Amino acid sequence: QVQLVESGGGLVQAGGSLRLSCTASGRTFRNYVTGWFRQAPGKEREFVSTISGSGGTKTYADSVVKGRFTISRDNAKNTVYLQMNNLKPEDTAVYYCAAGPIISTVGSGYDYWGQGTQVTVSS
């Protein structure tokens, strides 16, 4: 069992930066792929990025990220990060982290989800 807690969301102006954190309980967190998804009001949840348990493999939704976001992890701290730079109003959404057994860009590939953190980007 893995419990995930996101933090780091907030209100930022366009062009600004935020770093989201996803902290997990459990000693086996390093065995899990961890992904970030987001859901804007009235829209479907979409994939943002994911990282393997070792941190050696990273995947991004290029259409979403466009080189602005970076995913990383610190297994000693049981934490995965999403550094978001040059934020745009269209990045406004609730951001969720999720943990699962394999690299996947779809939500069904993940077994555990956090409660989400709100990111709001003002123009």
C-alpha cells in the first residue's frame, strides 16, 4: 500500500514557476513508477509526466510540457518532484501524482493516487 500526498501548488502569474512535490509513505516507493496528471475544470484528466522507480527513465507529454516541466525524484526522501517553469494560464488545473508498476501515460496504469494540489496561473 502506498499513500501519496501532493504539495506545492498555488497561485502564480504567467511566466512564473512552481515546484510540486509528491511524498509517499512506505519503504518500497523506489519500486514504483510515479506519474503526474492534471485535470482542468470541465476537461478530462491528462497525462503530464512520469518517472521510473530508479529515476532513469522519464516521459513527458510533449504537447503539454513543451520543454517547460522537469520531473525528478529523491527516493531517500520518498518524493517525486515536478518543476514547472514558464507557466501559462492553460496550465491551471488540479495536479495529481500517481504510483504504479510500469511506465504508462494513461491513468489506468496507476494503482495509487494522491488527493491533488491546485495550480492556478493568472494572466
